Amino acid sequence: MKTIKSLAIAMMALLMAASCSDINPGNNYAVYQDAVNKTVKKEKKSDKVILLVAFGSTWQQAFDAFDETVAAYKSKFSGYDVFLSYSSAICINRAAAGENAADGAEVRNYYAPPFWLNAFAQKGVQYKEIVVQSLQVIPGEEYTRVINYIKDFANNANGDISDEYLSKVVLKLGVPLLQDEEKDVKDVAKALNDLYKNQASKDVVAFMGHGNPDSYDTYKANVRYTQLEEALQALSPNYFVGTVDMMENFKTHVYERMVAAGLNTGSKKVYLHPLMSIDGDHGHNDMAGDDLPEKFEGKSYTIADLLAEANDEGEVEDCSWKVFFGAKGSGFVCDNSTMIEKGLLELTSIRQIWINHTQDAINGEPLDYYHSKNPE
């Protein structure tokens, strides 16, 4: 059913986009490019621009977080125009189709980075400096896509940008939140501890990141989650960091580490918090949702029952973190009252680290768009 719904939403989005312009309705690329070109021409105020690149979401809470982030960037970088793009085609289509409109979310049109980069180079605009800021958390698969967008633009992949312009424009790239193993990991750990040290002083705080499957663990970026947990535990042993997609770091593995630390006694609370730029689908459903394996619906179950459902990778599928950690016999209390449903961009101190990366990019040399920004 989910697959059918997703296909229907994607088709709706394409039809909607095609109906919004009289430029070759069958050519969605031209429709999207025209829409972005018009937006950039209308809003251009400077000769320098910052493009924020997020994976994307369809939730109103995420839209609001992105709006706040754009506003913060405009305030900090007054000499730059600021725009935001989605790198996920699925999120672009579903946001345009109003996937969560029934829950109060607006219908939003977001566009992929190539449309914005091309618009920045169009006649009558041609920004002198383009700064692309990755809003990814780790320098993994999605960050690689950001780099490739810039490479394609710089190499004039479609052959429709002036070579003279490309020879003069200054390109810069701001790195993800946890790019640097030392400084970034420690800075994020400190900022999170400043926010949640009261909860961690007597209970448990677990952060749920996304992660990459092993086959897509670009630059082995998953290690940042382990490093962040280590940095947080240096401040309090009651912090944990798990993911929805990193091998050996699913919620079951986080639970094992909690038990090994002897924390599953005395009915400690487990506070759950998304370790993602926004609190979107993963936060609302995988973390704070009510899903549990179908065989237990309407029945009594324990943590042992859930653990017995683990697949070959050790994950219990179709079971939210809230349901899992709150199961009878877990030794913890985890329910709606212990959900901290905030994306990282909603946390001013964390958002500032991304802003710092942008400032570092602006202060740095023009972009060597491959070698200088890929983790070693």
C-alpha cells in the first residue's frame, strides 16, 4: 500500500508541476528551470549567493525549520542572497503533492540544486560568487551528491552555460555538520550536552541519526555517529547515538549498550531526539511513531518478544524507537512524554555550526571542488 501511495503522489506532483507553466507541459525539466529562473531574477539583490542544500521533507515542522534557517542566513550574511534546495526527488515530488496536507502541512515547491545553479548563471543574473552549503549531518552519500552537483555545474555538463562566466565565477562549498572528526564532533557534543544535560543527569538521552547502509557508506562517514557517542559519553555516560540505517548501530544495538552499562534498572526515562537536520518522516514515524510488528497489534508483548523478531542484521523492523524502548520488561520508561521532537536546524547552537562552516568557506580559497572537500 505504501508503494502504491508513493507512486500516486509522485505522479500527482509531476502533473501539478506541468500545469503550472505554459512552457512545453511535457517537459518538466523546462518547467522547473523556468520557475527557478523567475524566482532568482525576482529576488536577486546582491552579486553573491548562498545555496543551502537539504535532503528534504514534507512535514510542516521541517518547512518551518528551513524557513528559520534561511532567515538566519540572511541575517548573518547580509551581502548574500540565500536560497534553499532539496536534493531528494522523492521529497520534492511529495512536498509539491502535499503529502502531509491532511496534517496541516502546506503544499511547497522545492527544486533540486542543478536548477538553482543554472539559474544563478543565467543572463541578467550571473552571480560573481556562489557558495553551496551542505545541510547534511555526516559527509556521506548525500554529501557526495552535493559535490557532484557542483562538479557538473563547473564542468558545464549540459553545455548551456557561458564558458566565459564559468571561468570567472567563484565557487565555494560549506561542509556538513560533522565533517571534522575532532572539532565538529566535539562542538556538536558540547552543544547537545548544554541543551540536554539536565535530562542526562538522571535519565538516558538517545539520538537517532540516519546513517548509510554499508554499501553506500561513502568515505566511511558512519563512524561519525560512533565518535559523537564517545564524545557525548565523555560528558555523561547516559548519552547514546544510534541510527535507522547503519549496520550494528540500530535501536537493538543501542539497547544492548544501555543494558551493558547497567542503565536498565530503576525505570530510567529514555528521551529520544532526532539527530537529523529536521524532524521529518523518520522523526515522526521511525522514532516517535506507534508502529510495532503486526503480529503484536492489539496484544501484549515484551522487549524479549520484540528482540526475537530481529532480522539477520539485528534490526526489529516495523517497530518505532518509542515502542521498542518503552516495551514491557525493557527496564525503561519511553513514551510520548519523552519524545524531544526537534530537528538539529531548530537548535540555534547546532545551526550555528553549519553557519560557521559557511563562513569558513567564504573566508577560504576558491573551491577545489573535489580534493579539498572529501574526507580522507
